[in-house]
Amino acid sequence: MGFHLYEEREPKRLYQTVNWIVDIIAMIAFAYFTVYSFGSRMEVSGGSMNPALNSKDVVLIDRLSYDLGRPKRFDIAVFLRPEGGTNMKRIIGLPGETVQIIENRIYINGELLQTGEIPDIVTIAGVAEYPIELGDDEYFLLGDNRESSEDSRFATVGNVKREQLIGRVWFRFQPFSEMGLVQ
């Protein structure tokens, strides 16, 4: 009879062990997915995104929204630079649009861009002095601090292709006094 009880406990113990292993694998997968999707960390370098972000701010990047969806106008996007490294700027022009800077103002398809609270004065037009037609996979990005930003107005950055976009900045983690969602 004791032998019979031992046989009944063995499948139950095996079931519990397998269940425990599956739970651990699921938690690791969930943690990886969450960090990859919403928790990639980046430190802001330089003042090109002032006043929205300052140098040394630590932000979190949402990769999932660009893996599954389309980048949107006014997103602060992290992208791969052609010569290597990463950078972040605000998306201004979307695929298929024509961008031009006329008399210090941004025009999209010939209409003045309404930026709301985002800075809209651009004294250095760069290559956008003339109309820039964006391809089906190209974006035009500008830093918020237009006077101190190396962005799509300059040949060193140019139009940013869709495959260069890594993700959207969504949360400022540091400094703690300014922690919160990034608009």
C-alpha cells in the first residue's frame, strides 16, 4: 500500500516541477518583452532637444510602437545615424510629404505646420530652403532646439529611413524631479 501512494505522488511532483519551469520561462519571456518593448534606456546627449529634454536626462524608448505601428508626427524618435551611433529628434515630415522651411517657418505640402507647444521658428533652413520630397520610407526630423541641432536639414543626417528608426521616447526616468511621460 505504501508503494502505491509513492506511485501516485510521483506524477503530481513531476506535474508541479514542469508547471514551475513553465512559469519561470513565461516570466523571463514577459520580462524580456517588456524591457525590449518599453524599457530600453538612453541618456540624452547635448541640448538639441531643449526644452522637451535636457542633456543627461535618462529616457525610456518604446520600440514596440514602431515594430507594430507607424511613427507619428511630433514623436521624439531614436534613430541610427548613417555613420553609426544613435540620436533622437522630433518627427516633422512623414513619408510622401514635401517639407520646406520658408521665412523661418516649416511648411508641409505647402501649408504652414501648426506645432502647438513645440518650437516652430527655424532660422537655419539648411537643405530645406528648397522643397524636400520624402520617399515612401523617409522621415524629416528636427531637434526642438532648432539653433543647436544637427538634423534632417543637414547632409550629415538627411532624411531618416524607416529602417533607421528604433523607437519612440515615451518616458523621462531621470532626473527624478522631472520624471514622467514625454509629450
